[in-house]
Amino acid sequence: MPRPSYDPVANPNFSPDSNISPDPNRNSSFLDPEANNLFGRPGSEYAPAPSLMSRDSTAASMNLAGGTPSLAGTHRDSWGSGVGLTGAEGATNGNRNPGRSGLAHSTVAYESGDRLSTSEEDDEQGHITPAVAAIGAGTAARGFSEKPRWADHESGQGKKNRKWLWAALAALLIVAIGLGVGLGVGLTRNKDSKSLVASAGNENSSSQAPSGTSSVSGSTTATSTSATASATPTTGTQGSLITLEDGSTMTYDNPYGGKWVWDEANPFNNEAQANSWTPALNQNWTWGQDKVFGVNLGGWLVTEPFIVPGLYEKYANGSAGTAIDEYTLSINMGDNLTDALTEHYETFITERDFVEIVAAGLNWVRIPIPFFAIEVWEGEPFLPKVSWEYFLKAIKWARKYGLRINLDLHSVPGSQNGWNHSGRQGSVNWLNGVMGLANAQRSLDYVRTLAQFIAQPEYAPVIQMFGFLNEPNGNAISKGPVASFYIEAHNIIRDITGIGAGNGPMLSMHDGFLGVAAWYGDLAGADRMMLDQHTYMVFQDQPQGTLDTLKTMPCQWWASSTNTTSQQWGPNTAGEWSAAWNDCGKWVNNVGSGSRYDGTYDGYADKVTGSCDYWNDYTQWNASTIEALNHFVSGSMDALQNFFFWTWKIGNSTDAIQQPNPFWHYRLGLEKGWIPKDPRTVAGTCQADGVSMNNFDGTFSNAYVTGGRCWYHCGVRVLFLPLAACFVHQRRLGLHISPPSIYPDGYSYYHARTYIYLSRVYCDHQRG
């Protein structure tokens, strides 16, 4: 059976326009940012996020008072685009040098005075709402360098003579040796000095609780760092009675040895355990040995028509026309936006779901959130910030039942893929199109904000994975810009968390639908970066045959390649997959788009595979169908090894089939039998099917992928040679050192810069 194609099918009438140029000079209206307000909100003097044009993460730049800098001048280099936009001439406010700052590269970590929150008060667990800036006032005088980590040269320099070149190379060698011997103070000092304090607007309610275990004799509270007397934590195992947050009760029915813990006196107690084979939250997770058995909470904080059809049916028509995504849904809701979405957040996923998830033998949840959980800009119709309050509830519930969280930034400004779950269906305007670079920079601001929140010791034991960008469309954007964004995001996050095991979450990077093999060898030395693949087989020409003959396809397609990825890259997950072996269902392919399987999808009228009537209504399925589908799901689990099923729950519809899309409904499948009751029982499915596994022994070839020591990258030759080779080649071309995306050959410089930066930070860390 051939492997699946990773080419995503374009949205009908909404395909990304490959002819759109990101070059602002090809659109004269783009040259007046003040008139068009392209790089900030109106009145950008109150914008806490750093300007796109400065990309400065130093504390001095976090309090902008001069608005957006001018686009005057011709030298505009940027990490995200061949055009570049960062080198505006002139300074802003007298203290910033546009084009020479390092928002994505600062080694400055926030300290105890830094402002991490916009909430006016803590909730009962001490949760806070993150501020966009996340670095506060009072730090402007620290004197940090504003230069980016790559060397910066003035434009227009001619070729220097050979003597100058050799002198420069000699100087670089001396610098490289100095880095290998004497840079131990960098990240170590920052790491040791920073205090992850969550200010909630009122200093008396700030939280500084550590994440360690709670004992019966003492605990750390949200308002004190000293141990105080505490009652015995409320805890229970199979058959115990749980009091839920809403005051109701239910029986804890977890036959797999789990333990729930909730102590009002110490809300950061991390002793809960999802099941007997999963480490408690206060114990180490070992990649290569412990297995991720997870589900997505899709459709909750990021709505999708096919997951919550009833919500979209209620507001199907309005001033935005047909509701096809959250953008149009929000407009159609009008004045009822806040009430309608709050009711959805309140009821679609509740604490009871978390109890049921651990009872299903699962140990992780992947929680998609939108950028507008943090803020919206003028003209964006989304409901801001409310979904964040429910994410905080999810943290509390996950902690109570021992579930680890994969925080997934599912939608970003401009849409990274043009699909409805990005918030707005249509064209890709992220690292693509006239606003692509600005939207990517804004996305980095949100990545920073989220990283600073989840790095706090109160939350780090629960949020152990951060998917900082869901499904960028690598086929529309191309690999180079996506890879450039990935390393920028990595640098931002690791500047905050520090390097090495125990310093912040694993970072999950999606393969961009280019296939995981396309990334082997890239980002070498990156600290705890794991690959994420979304293994759907239905968004393309439909498989031919019956379900009984196709039930071994997941093993054939993914078993061996998953092990190869573990060997060639390191930790990896299937962040999304489902029980779907065809694309039948309500709005699975967007609202009104039909299905390929029955020929109602655009372009498939002459490619009919069969009727969807039987597959749309699970009540018609017979025992043999359920058995074959169970085998299909078991093979998927065994092949993918570490996974998050998409999705836990599908909402009801007002149509005749009230429970649509059964292939995508884990909870329903668990009840009806096509989802295994115990995910451990799937082990050996692929081997029994006669599929070659290319077995992985559980040991990764590079220590840095799990936060271990990386002595090789601390060698002088690794520090010096890539820089020297890159420097010589660029000087031959008459170029100055610049970000990877504007380097003519693309990836050779990208690799060099990655090695140089990561070698430095690893040396700094290991010398400590």
C-alpha cells in the first residue's frame, strides 16, 4: 500500500494565492504604515507588544511610546522574509535602534519585578491571565545589548581585502575559543537569578508556589513561600467520591490504578497520577519509555463546525453570510457573542470529561487555544480572553487527576494554513502575503507570552509540552520560512525557560505536512524539540476497498516510519489522528463542501467510492464493522506509539443524525466499542499484522533531544567552523551576515546559525 500524500487539498475557492508577493514595495499603499495601521493597533503608544520593526526583546523596548517606526530607507532585513522589514532608519523614542534589536534572540530572562499578568486577582488556584508584553517596567536601566545574535553590518559595504578577511577570521577564532572557555555566566546567571513570579495586578495576591509535592505537615500557598500547616490533602482512588468544582459529586471510576488529589490549602499539589503506568505529575516523564496516550479537546476553546455543529447551525446565517469558521461565527453572533461562547465553553468540556479521560486509560490531553485567548486587535471580531479563563480551569482539572497537558497554539493572526480551524478560512496570510511577516512577528509575541506563563513553577509540572504553532501549511509557505520561524520560537522559549531537562516543556514542532522525514537532520542541537505529525489518510483520494481489507493500513503506513523518526530525530508524537478511513461526515471538509467518498466534494464527481449514508450513522453499524474499525484504531495506536486522538468529543447536531462524525468521537467510540478500552492492549497489533516495525530500542541517539548534555556542540570546531565557512561564503557574495531566510542558498546558512547559537547556549549551560 503506498504511503499517503502530504499535499493538503486546497479549500474550494479559498486556495492560497501563490502569486501574492510579500514584497511591500509592490504595493504602494503598503508604504504608509501610519495611514494603513499595518504594524500596530490605532494609538500604538499603548501597545505592550514590541514593534515588528524593532524586534527588540530587551526591557527598554517593552514600553513603547513612539508608535511604529518609519519604513524609510531601503535596507530592510528580517528573519522571516526575503524582503525583510526590520531595518527602518531612525530610532524611536531615543532609546531604540530599529533593525539592530533581538526580540527573538535576547538571553534576558524576566525577573521578580517583571509583569506577567493582566488579571486583577487570582482565582482559587492562583491562575493568572498572561500579559502580552510579559516583561514589565522597572528594567529599562539594565543595559542589555540590543543586537541580534547574528552579526550586524551596515548595508552597502564593499568587499574587503584579503588581509581584513584573514584578520577577521583570526578574531573569530579567538572569540570562539573564548566562548568555549569563558561564557559560563550567560544562561546560568540568567537562570539562577530569574524568579518566576506571577503578578496578578495586586502584589499581595502574587503567586510564588513551588511545584513540588505536598505533605500532610506543610504546604506552600499561593500567598506565601514558607511552609504552613495544612490539612491532609483530599485524595482518592477507584470507587472514591469526588466533589467537583460546581459542587456536584461523582464516583471516581478508574480501574487502572489512578489517584486524584485536590487540597484547597495547597492548590499546586502535584501528587495526582492518571494511572499505574504513568508517573505522577511530581515524577519525571522518561521519553522513549513512558508512552503518551492522549486525546485532543478539539472544538472547545477553538471552535470548528464539524466538532460543534449545533453551535454553527444556530448562527448559520447572519451579517457575515454563512458561518464557516470562528471569524464568521463571531460576526453572526453579534451582541450575543459573549453569552453564546461563554455558554459553549462552560458546557462542552467540563471537569467530568477529565474524570472520564483518565478512566479511559489516557494520560495526556492536547488543548488547542487561539491567539485571541490573549487579545484581539481592532477589527478582529473574536471574543478575547474569555477562553483563557477556561484554559485555567483545564489546568486545575488536569492537575487534580494527574493529566499532563500539551498546550497547542492552534490559531495565529493571518491564518497559518487557510483552514477554518485557524480562526479564519481563506488564504494563508502568515509568512505569506502582504501582512505575512507582520502576522508571524505578532505570533512570536504570543509564543513568548504563553512561554512565560507556562514556565512558572506552578504550571510547569502540568503543562509539559508546548505546541507553539499548529499545522503551518508548508506547501503554501515553503519549508524555509517555516523553519526560520521554528528556530526563532525555540530561541524565545528557551531564553525564558533555560536549557536542559527540567527547564520548561518539551517543544512540539509540526512537520508542516511536508512529512517528518523532511526534517531529519534539521535543527541539530535544538533543546528538547520533538516532531509532530498529523496522520490523516482521508483528505486525499479515498482508499479503495472495504474496511475489513483496509484495517491494516495504519500499521503499513506509519509503524516503521515512527520508529525511524525516533532513531533519526528523537521524540515524536502524532498530535492528531482519528478513526476515519474515509471522509464521510458533516462538514468534515468545511461547511458545505461535501465528501470525496461519495463524489459530492468539488472535483470528485467522477471518483465516487461509495455512499456515505451507512458511515454517517453509527447506529447502523453491525458487529463486524465495529470489530474492523477497532482493529484500524488499535493499529493506529500501535504504529504511532505516542498519540493524541482527534478528538475527545463531537457535539450534537440539529439534523436527523443527532450524533454526527462518529469516526472522530473518542468518547462515543469508547462507549460503543470501536475504541479500545485500555490503550495498552494495542501493543503488538502491527507485528501480528505482519508489518515490519524497524524496532526502536527506546534510546535516542542525541542527548540534547531530551535535555541531556551535548558535549559535541561545545567544541571549538563546531563554534568556529560553521561561522567561518558561512562568513567567507557571504563575503564572497558581497553580503553582510543576515538571517537565514534572506541567504541565497537558504539552508547552509540556516544550519550554521543554528549550530553557532545552540553551541553557545549549551556551553553556557554545561559549564554551570
